[in-house]
Amino acid sequence: DGSMSRRSAIDSVAPRSNRAAKAILQHLNDQSCVLGSIALAIEEVARLLRTLICLEVGNGRGEAL
């Protein structure tokens, strides 16, 4: 009947879609690692800028605002 052919069609597509889903998840995971690194770099730059601003303002100690 029709349900058997539909099921075999789903079974034949499932492994490919599963591989695609895994590839997409891996890609997103890699992207999140990159974004995490960028976020850390931005935080470091912001910290340095705060220190420079403190020095520029003239408190002389370079304490973070």
C-alpha cells in the first residue's frame, strides 16, 4: 500500500538529512567558537580603552572606570 512506499522514501531520505543536520550543527558550533573568541577580543579591547581613558582623564593610576 501507499504507507509502505512513503515509509521507504522517508527511510532513504533520513540518513542524508541526518548527515546534513550534523554538518549544520558542527558549522554552528564552529561559528560559536569564533564568535566567542571575537567577544573575548572585544572585551579585552574595551578594557584597554577604559584604561587609556582613565590615563587620559588624568587620574594617573589607570584604574578601570
